[in-house]
Amino acid sequence: NGTEQSLPISGTLPSGVTVSYTDNAKTDAGTYTATAHFSGDATNYEAIEDKSALLIIEPITMTGSVTLTGSWTYGETLTAVPTLTNAGPAPTYIWIRNGGLIAGATESTYTLTEADIGYSIKVAINATAGNYKGQVVSTAANISKAAGASFSGTISAYYPNSPATKTIVNLTGFAANQTGLEASISTNGTTYGSYTDLEIDSRARAMISTTSAAKVKIRYKGTSTTFAGADLVLNVAEQDLAVGDYYAGGVVGYIYQSSDPGYIAGQLHGLIAAKTDTTPSSMVWSSRDLEVGGTSTALGTGAANTTRIIDYFNSLGNEPTPYAAQAARDYTDDTYHDWFLPSLGELRKIKENKDAIGNFQVSTGLEDHVPYWTSSESTQNGFSADIHAHVVPFDDIDWDWVNFKHPLNPNSPAYECVRPVRYF
């Protein structure tokens, strides 16, 4: 209790005898051997032997309680708030997860981690060792994930309005390449289907393939530490088909104008560009010096060019794959299988809208210009069609050139890229 404790001798001492003590009159908790020493007239009296006894001072017991404040969710900080008596100068803290000690958690506060989710957390306070003893323990509670963030933004959801069946919802207004979002659609505006990942492209756009949709819900996906966020509900509208829309297997790259071959008054037709280059993204036009012959540079001829090139190479045999025309024809979005290598005129139209289409390569560490193959053999003076084909670079230069069909020729550049297209 903080005061001296002692074991005094009791009884009557003989006349002239006095007593002194060692290891008696102690304050701190512990076990001591207290000894009484007697002194006096040892000539006329027999000496009294020392007398000893155990002096035991018990530690005082801490009492009280401890409560936890804070939110019981991931990332939040819990604080132990004790109300104690007889705790000593510096009681110690122990944080406990599901019955086991949490390594290193010895402060009065604890920040909840991913490892705590789904388990109970409590704190124990131990009295200072020595003069104090005892432990008080808080109530335990289970830890949950943190609430997901609410998604917000000026997002548009629409069908491109055209004669084709409405199978794709376009979504615009995100951040470029934004991640961690998912969407669910409702065909009747009330009942929603399962959530699926939403892939945002470099143009800050996304698409949902569906047979019908009246509304779309968008939210942040749940993670190992957070619940899914609140929904942003969008009505699906209709608007005119435009360059850059996801449509018919890819991205609208060009819409025919009245002066173009293939234009039909009152109808929408044009070019669909694949969302990305082929895999691999670059390859040869052919593996040898030869002229296919009969290829055109005109708008509307890429599909025929591609078929002509493939048929010619098949007739010769031994043409390695992938090569540009075959790679374009083999490309599929899992729905359409009529892709081709664009003609020079078609690829020029695609380049005019490259920013709206997206994902074109413009330079590498080795080249300032990254050309894309066309299906058009060279028509350029001084560059024969047997070893040259037209290419279109997709940086900001405003001219085209021809390149060697394969990189075995002197001074040949690296392989060129391939972006398949199709008609709609």
C-alpha cells in the first residue's frame, strides 16, 4: 500500500537488552528474511540468538475497466480508454486478434490492418510489474472491411443509333485507363444482372455488350479491404453513331461521306477499326521479293486486296505466318470474322481519326516513326511493287511512304504494325 511494512519483536526483553533489525521495515513488494539482533550484558546473561521470520509484501491488485473507441473497420485506429486504480506508473498494453497476441502492438492505440478483417480484436492492460498486479480486458468486436468509395462523374451511357441491332452500350466520361470499376445492366429499369468488370480504355471510354439495356449501374469494385462502393445509376439513351463509338466489333474509324465509294444515301456505312493492333503487333508484309499484283490504294478495296494477297501466297506455299494480310484476316473480336488489312486510302481515313480510335503506336525507343502496313503494293515512282508496299505512320507527320516488304533488304526498317479493319 506504499507504506513501510515490518515484523516487530513482541514480548518483554531482559533488563539492559536491546534489539536491532536487518531487512525489516520494507515498502516494495517482495519476500524478505527479517532478522532481529539482540545486544546487552553478555557477561552475566546468556546471549539471545538472532531471531528471523519471513516478511512478505504482496503487490496491490489493479482494478477498473478499459473501453475501445473508434470504428471497427479496416484502416481505422482504435484507442484504449482505461479507468484504473492501482495500475502503477506505466501499465502495459497488449492487443489481441482472435485470441492471439498481435506482434508489436503495445501502444494505447492500434490501426486495423487487412489481417484483422473478419476477426475479433480486443486490448488487455497489465499492471506495472513489481508493486502492482492484475489485468483488465476490453470487450472484443469483429473487424469488417471499410466502406467502398462512391463513384461520381459526368458519365454518359448510350446506344449508337443506327440500323444495326443495339448490342453495345457506350460509356464516356471516365478518366483514361481508370481501373477498379464494375457495371450491371437492367433491361427493364428495375431488375439488374450480375456485375462485370468495366474496362476503361486510353480514350476514357468503356463498352458493355448486351442484348438490351434500359439502365446501367456503375460502382467501385470491392477489394480485400473495402466493400463495393455505392452505385451510380445511368439511363441508357440513344444518339447518332459517331467516329470513336464502340460498334460492330471494334471502334468506328470512319463514316462514308457522299463522295466516297460505298456511300448509300440514308444509310450509315464505313470502317470499323479493331480496338488494338494484332498480336504480335508488328510483322513482315511478305517473306520474299515478289509482286502480288492487282492491289489497289482506293477506299473500299482493302478486303479484296487482303483476299488477293492471301490467295496468292497460298498458291506459292511456304509463306511464314504471321504476315500482315493473314494476321489481319485471322483477327477476331469473337463475333465478326471478316477483318482485313486496310488499303492505303482506308488507312489514311483511319489516321485522320486516330485520336478518337486510340491505341496506335507513334514511336518507340528505336524509331521516331512507327508505320502501319496497308494492303496496297507500292505505286510510288522509283519503288517497285515487288519489294515495297505502302505504309502510313501514325505520328503527326502529314505524308506517307513505302517500306520494304520484309527486313532482309539493306537499310530495311523494323517490322511494321498491323491494325485490322472491317466494313459496316
